[in-house]
Amino acid sequence: MNVNDYKHLITAMTVGDVDNDGETELIANYRDRWYDGDSGFYIFNGRGEIERIIEIPGNDGADEYWGYSPLLGDINGDGKLDIVQQSLFIPENSENHQTNLFAISLDSDYDEKSLEWPSYKRDSMHTNIFTKATNPPSQIINYGDNDLSGYLVLALHQEVSPGLWVEKVIFKDSNSRTIKSGETLSLAKIWNDEEMRLSEPGNYKVYASFNDENGEPIKTVNGLLEAEWLFEVVGEPTEICGNDICEESETKDSCPEDCSVVSQNFTLADYPELLIDDSLKLFIVDTSQELYKNYVDDIVDSLDVLNLNISVVKDPNFKLSDGNAIVLGGPCGNSIAGELMDYPSNCGEGYELGKSQVELFEAEGNKFVVVSGFDQSDDMYAIYNLLNYGDADLKYTKTIFETPLCEESDGGDNIFTRGSIEGYNDDYVLGKAFHYKKNDTCIVVSAGHWTPISSCKAGNNCYIREYYCSKKYDIKIYDDIINCTNGCEDGACIIAKGSETLKLSFDDENDFSSVQPIKVSGKLTFSEDAVFGKSITNIQSREYLEFSCRNLFNYNEGTIQAWIKLDEFDDDSVIFHTDDSKFVLYYDYGSSNGYKAIKGRVGMQRSNNAVFSEATYKFDLQDKPTNTPNLWENSEWHFVAMTWKGAPDGTVKLYVDGEFRNSKEYINADDCSTFRVGNNYWPGMSWANGKIDELSVFDYEKSSDELAIYYNTTLPVCTPNCQGKECGDNGCGGVCGICMKNEFCSEGNCNTNDDYAVSQSKAK
């Protein structure tokens, strides 16, 4: 049993049958090495495997100071087994240890005989040992001084009706055998040499006896030389041949239904080297919808050591004769997977919800690894295991995985909403996944301890323990300890309403307000053509600014606004884009015969949750055949803003040049991990043919009045060729004027913001 663990320390332990399975378990305290994480109990079976982890609520920490073992008993008299432990903690604003006692029900029946060391019969060091009867070993030991001779009988008994048992003799000596004094006769080898298959569910007993010449068990001072063990068969075992897995003992001849798809020269255990051939070419075949393009780079990186020439293609553009390939998705979405699987009439045949698989095929002289599952979540877990092939134990021609999904209530790493999460974490020792349920929790830090608390004030060591799922593969629970700058209450950081969380003026490459991007890709280019100072321009396909959503982005409600200018109109271009594509502000070119539009996206459509929900403003309805005039010119600056409110469901609104233009209801809005300015995540929609200036992110939904005032007070200064011309109602937006930066044109006059606010108040 290996209990070495850098993160967790094993302290004291006890033993007992805690799940009524007739086997003794070992229960060990564990606590976090640094006093800053979970603590509780590991429950090991007799093979040294962790069967269960029980976490003590909060961050108190299982007591390692006194070394007290867990106590087992029925504390509340409900007939169920309980586990009791003392814990240590340091309360807020104190340096002194205090204790709590936790009693946790194990939901198994209480039976004193199942406890190896009954609590009331021994001291804490277990110096008095009381043991229950354990499973009899499959052996006969002659402890006497004389040799023992007799006839061995091994039998299987089946209960055909309540209380009625039928015996089937499995082995019987025809000649007497002798067990010499001090020797042991092992029965396990004799049992294992006999082929037995139990296909009928029910109760069974294995029986062994050492008989005299009359066929009766030999009598000794300790009783008769016989023993039996009761067990239950709950279902017929899976056939080895016919499970679609070509196992090591199978061949094309012995099991053609499992082994006909590949030769026996290789299995998935040979991945990824099995994909190498003389051409050194490898294809990654995505679906025509490019469902998995976000994961292709990870796959390419994982194969970097092979030095292959890797090409990414869509399934309609690939032939089996082209070369070795990794195929992403099953036959329902990928035609190459369908071809390899002989186009099943039901494309979902053989798949189960919550299971994913990596499967090996051979066709046209090439090898194919198909990575698929019941749905996209299962597909992603199959991809995850392919990426981690060193730990995934790929084998045979098909390896099936249980998909450990992670589900969260607050949309992810969202510190402003108290969320709950249910999913899996990897065990540090055994490499297995264990199920957890967690809630976001306010905590304070004192004397090196993290103490859960219902609320705390800003500046008072106030943090939140935020739980979230892995964004990319959606399987594991992660947690972060994050400072709540405005305090924490009921498992959520308090939002300071009405704040601008990010301001980008683009006056130089270091002008990022007080917030630095987590990544700057490429070399930024700035232009003197700007609303104020300079603007950012000519953003290339792999250039962008990337920021963390944490503390900058409130997915419950918010505003994104910017000044934009399009020098050309023939490419889709992104202003703002989150990593999950749920929040996007962009220019949509449409097509050569289509429209031109500004779009604000949040979440998915209520009427169709497979389609993004986008508020849209079309400034050019159609180029052909009517040749509708373009309302925008390439010499103009325009102010665009997107607001939203509600999570996961709500409404997105789009404003252009200070006016409300369109709104859409949305569902399934989630929190993001990162967002980019000037590009998307493929990438391929960079703001290459224009300029962006004065971009801001707010953590609240701005009103139409606020946006109108901002627009009118920040209209660009008129260009030189407009100087001296009469001020028109549109200021510089189409009709030239001569207003200053802090003024706007209204009814032929240049007015200040104060004048505008007064006039609006009178109008109301």
C-alpha cells in the first residue's frame, strides 16, 4: 500500500468493515500538508486501493497533533455506522487552536462484529486487539506433530430455491494424499486449474473438506476439516470474444468479429509510433463543421517528438488511401469514421452515453485511430486520453473510457456568483479519479490557515475559494484562492457596481490602464488616425491582446464599447471575443451578395440552442443586385456598444453611434477564462482592415442615456478638410463641423456635455 503523497499527509488510522461487504477496510486520516486544503479520511481495501474519500466539511483539518484515530460506531442510534473525528482549526482573529468534533454517517449498517477494534475495548494505540472472523484462507495447514492423510473434496453449491442447495463436485481425490506436519496444502491452485463459468445469477457457496476413507470430514481438536464461503452472482460475465476488443489472447482466426479490423502486428499500446511510415506523413481528419479545431493544436503538439509532416483536413477532403490518420468524431459526424465502420445503419450503434473510446483500424494499407464517443463531451474526453496516451493505458484495438464529467452551476470560474460543482479530481497516489461535490466558499487567512466564513470585509484577508471545471476538456474540478477586493458574502465576491474594469486607449504599446494583458501576440501597430491620441490598426491573423476574465469580466451583466473605423469592408473582423465564443462584438461581412453588419453576441438563441444569439445592426442591406448604398464610408469613425444582463439567460442589446439598434434574448451564457481584443481564437477574424480606439469593459449594463451622452461628448474632431464648414446635426459623422473634442454638434450649435444633459432633462 503506497500512501506517500506530497500534498496530503496520512496521520492516524483504524480498521473495520465500513461498507458491509464482508471485507476489512483501513480508514486513515489525511490532511493538507500546508493547512490550506481539504482533510478527511481515505478508505483503503485489502489490496491497498482507495475505495472512497470522505471529506470533513470546511477547512478545519483532521487532527494530526494528538494522533487520534477515527472512531467507528453508531453515534445516534439509527442503526447506521458513523465515523467520528476531532479536528483542529484556528478561528479568525485568533492565534489559539480550537477543536470541532465531526460525526459523519457512512450509510452502512452498524454491526459490532464488523469492527476489528471496538472503540470501547481498546486504547487509542490499539494495544488490545480484538478481531472478527475473517475470510478463511484457501489452504489447509497441518499444525500438528503428525502427518495428516485424507481425501480432498472441492465443491460448488447453488441455491436453486430459498434454503435448497444443489451440490456440484468440482474436484475429488481418487487416492489419499498426505499433508506432513508443518506443511500447507494450497487449494487456490487446484481451484484455478478447474474451468468454471457461472452465468446464472443467484447465491452460491464454495465448499472444501478433507475427508476420511468414509467420505466424512476428518475430526480434529479444533473441529471438522471443512469450510465454506457464500457469494452472489449478479449477472453473466461479458464474453471475451464479441466485445469489439481484440485482446491479447485473441487472433483473427479465434475471434474474427473482434480482430478483423487490424493485423496482429500492432495494437493501441504502440500509439503513437504505429502511425509512423516511410512517408512520414500524418493526417488529422476533423469533421466538415470543424467541431474539434480547438483541439487540433494540442494533438499536433503531443506528437511533436515524432517529427512527422502533419496535415489537418476535413473529412470530405480525405481518402483512406491518402495515409495514416487520426480521425476525430464518430460515424454520426465524421464520414471517414463511418467508412471505417462500414456505414452502420444507426450511426450511434455501439456507443453509450458517458463512455468514450479510442479505436484502431486498418484499411487501404494505412492505419487509423478513431477518437469518438456518444456525444461531444464524450468525444472530448477521448481526445483528452489520446493526448495523455502515456497515462491513459491505451491497449488492444479499442480502449473504452468512462467519461467523468464535471458540472457547475455558476458558469465556471465566476467569483461573483456562489456556485456548486460536481465532478472528479485525480488522486495523487493511485492516479484514479474520485467524485467530489464542492461549493464556492468565502475564507479568511490567519496564521497560515484558511478558515471558511460566511462573509468578510475588503482588506481583512478576505478571499474566495472558487471551484470550476476544466474549460477545455470539461472533466476535472479545479480551484483557486482569489482575493475579493470588495469583500465576500455567501460564497461570492461582492461586485463594486458601476466600475470600468478595463480601459484601452491604444496610445502606445504599454498603455493598458492598470491591467496588463496575459499575452500580447505579434507586434502592435498604432495609427495617428484616432478618436483620441492613437488607435490600434492593421492587426494580423495571429496578433491579438489576451486578458484574463477574472476581475475584468462580469458575465451576469456588463458593457463593451469601442470606437471603430473600417478602411475596407470585405473581411469579418472581431473587436472583442471570449474563449468560449459566448460573448463577441464583431463586424460581419456576410458575402459578396449579402449585407454588412455590426453584431453583438451573448449565449445561444432561446428558440434554438445550437445557434448563437446575436443582436444585429445592418448598415448595408445588399450589394447586389440592387446595389443598395453603403451607409458607412471608410473615412468615418463609429461608436459601437454591446450590453447584456442576466445569467445564464437574459437579453443582449446593441448600440451604434449612441442609438439603440437591436436586442436579442439569450440562454446558456457562461463565464469565460480569457478574452481577446482585435481577434478571435481560431484565429482568422483579425481587425486587419481598420482601426480600434478607446475600448472599455464595464461590469454593469450601461443605460441608453449613458451611452448616448458618452457618444455625443467624444465625437471625433473634424478632419482638416471640414474645417470652417458650418456645424451640422451629425457633427463629424457625415456632415462636417468644427466642434471641439469635449463638444458635440446639436441643431447647428456646438454644445458641451452639461448643455446636453440639461436639454435631455427638459425633454423628459
